Amino acid sequence: MPFYSSLGEGEQKLLDYVEQTLNEQAASLQALVKIPSVKAEPEGGMPFGKQMQLALDEALALGKRLGFKTRDLDGYAGVVDYGEGEEMLGILAHLDIVPAGDGWTMEPFGGQLSDGKIYGRGTLDNKGPAVSALYALAAIAASGIPLKRRVRIILGCDEESGWACMEHYKKHEKLPELSFSPDGMYPLVYSEKAVLQMQFSRALSHSQIRLSAGERSNVVPGTARAVLKASLVPNSFPEIEGFKTSLTHEGEYATLEVAGLGAHASTPEEGKNALLALIQLLNILPLEGEDALIIKTLADAFKMDLHGESLGIDAEDESGRLTLNPGVISWDEEQVSLKLDSRLPHSITSEHVIKSISQALKAAGFTLSATSTHPAHIVPLESELVKKLLGVYRAQSGDYTSKPLAVGGGTYARAMGNSVAFGPEWPGEPQLAHMPDEYISLEDMKKNTLIMADAIASLAGEQS
């Protein structure tokens, strides 16, 4: 893949710097991956818990070692600054991760390097690109490329959950005039669907079932588990293609487990939702009372759908097709709680989706207990930002056929207005975010660092 044909005298210096520091980049990523920075309860001035603070500290220390000014924004985010100028180019990455989940063959927090790939939760989403951004900026500095815009790398700590990091940043800091987030796909993402997350709850009085699946609504649950009276369970269950089931007995109770495949909620077709499969299996049992009502309602409402077909909310336009992911269920002796994630094309409203799902679940006594919405985001294709980043991608990859994308994933780009997602996933490569055995190859890490350096030069350089 040819890089830097357009950067003139700075070309070889950039290439040399990135190649010479590739082992350092790998080691820096491994150190971050070993910190399980899943959002936790606040503690001692750390708004997202100790592990998240450790990851932020590690990343800011790296920025300082590379020679940049750094600041910790009260544990919500960090900034790494370089250059001068009234206008600012922002690069938006995040250090928080979703839980590891099941199905790994590698240690999810080991940072293992094997066959030219670094494995671990966050290697691709989004610690690897964060490290590449830091070294891309270092390559610009080391090569002496003059800038007309100052550059700020913003390292968020709450992207996978509530985005409190961005709210804190916007309340206290200057917004970049233009920015990109290496948290999507190449060539670039100019349009993002709205993200709607919902929680439905129902109190229980005589339930004989205990059911659990998932940890985050924005992850397709790869496993699901039910415990119930053994007398209700047959000796075997019908097979559901793509899933594995196991049944064990202990005294008067039986445990039914279903294994599917985890994936990002914005691309549920990449996974196999074990929760949906388990509900379908439970629906064939001779359940009674509230258990029967709840299971049948859920089975009828969601079936094995990916797009809300059975709920009558399936919709599609130029921004893509609606997706619906039942991601988490918690069912104990007191209540059942269900968390959903939906990505909405521009032509449908969150109010319509909420109303339709609420109506379908009302028969089983569910009520809406919480919602969170991130509005849709779009940047004009004729904008400076889109044109220059697309030019960078095409010049450096040799790919002139891939078009700017409209996707369901939600990135920091929507928090900053004039912003798009730019990488790190390449056309035709498997989508590994939120998947078991997530990894980034050293070759892709090198490419990402190089192309981000070129993007900085194109958007902030004096010759741009």
C-alpha cells in the first residue's frame, strides 16, 4: 500500500519515524490493553472508577514521553496538545472498553502478540487507534512539518456508555473547528444513525425462572443462561442453527445455556444473539403464570429478528437500515429488566420506536424505565473535512472505488459537529469491535499511524 506520495520532503522522515517506533507503538498498546478499563462506579475523584483512571494516566504519560503538553480533565477525559494557531484540529479517541464477554481463546487483557497481531479487548476499539494518533502526531513533530492549525488529541473515558466525558469536555474546553475520530471505518463515515438505548422493567411475584444474558446493550450477547425447575425441561431441545445448547441438572433444578456469538450492536448480523435463541427455546416449555406470559411476549416481539420486523419498526433509507439488539436481561426473584439498543435511520424517530416496543411489551406488564438517545449525525460530502480525508485515503491506499459510508455505529464525531469517523477498519476486513479475540495487526497499526499523520498534514499543515 503506497503511502505519502504527496508529502514531498517530509515523506521519508515520516516513514522512518513510524517504522522505527513500531515496536514502541506495540508495547504502548500492550500496556493499555492490560488495564481492564471498563466503566465502574465513581471512587475517590475518579468518575469512572480506578481502572479507567489508570488507563487515562497511562495514555497521558505516553503523550508526555512523546514530548507533548497533556492535561487530565478531572478524570473524564485527557487532552494532548501540539502546535499553535487560532483554529484547532481535533482527533477524538477513547480509552474505555466494553466488558470482555465470553468466547475468547486469548487472554482478553493480556495484550498478547501472536503471528503479527496484538490481541485483547480494546486493541481495535479504541486503544490501538488512540496509540496510533499519538505516534502520528509525534511523527509530524519529529519531521518538522509546519502547521497552520494546532492539533489536540482528545482521549475520552465514557464512549461505550453515557458520553459524560464529552459533555464534560464541551462544558469546559474549546471545541475543535474540525475533527475526526479513528473509531469507524475507511474511507470515512460521514453519516451516523441515531442511537437509542432503552430499558424495560417488570416486577415479579411468583416467577420460577432465573435468566441472565449480556453486560452492555450495545453488544450482541454471545451467551445466555436460564435456571428453572427440572420438571419443566425435556431431555433435549431442538437445534437452532448457529447456536450451541447445553443442559445440566442439579437436584430439582436444571440449567439451560445457549452459546452464540458476540458482536457490536450496530452490526447484529455479525453475531448470533444467544438471548433471543434462549427465549425461543423457553417458549416451547410448559411454563405457567407470569413466566409463560413474559416469555411468550418476548418471543413474539423479537423472534430472531435483527431489524424489528415483528414489531413493525423495520425501516431503511440512504443512512441504512434500522437495527434492534436485545442486549441484556436480568431476571431474578423480584423483577425482570431488559435493555435494548437500536440504531435508527434518519427517516424514523426514536418516539415511534419507543412507542411501538412499549406497546408490544405492555401485555406482559413491562414499563419503560430508562432511555438514552444520541441524535443522528451527518457532515456534507462537499465539506473541506470530507474532501481532504477522502483524498488522503485514496492517495495513500490506492483505493478509488470505496465510497464514504453511512453507518449505525455511534462515534465521538457526533459530539463535535464538523467531525467524521476516519478508520481504523479497512474495507473488506472482518469487523472485530466488541467481538471475542479482538485484535489489531502490527501492519494495520503502522498503516493507521501513517494515514493519520497524513491526515494531520492535510488538515492542519501550512501546505494544506
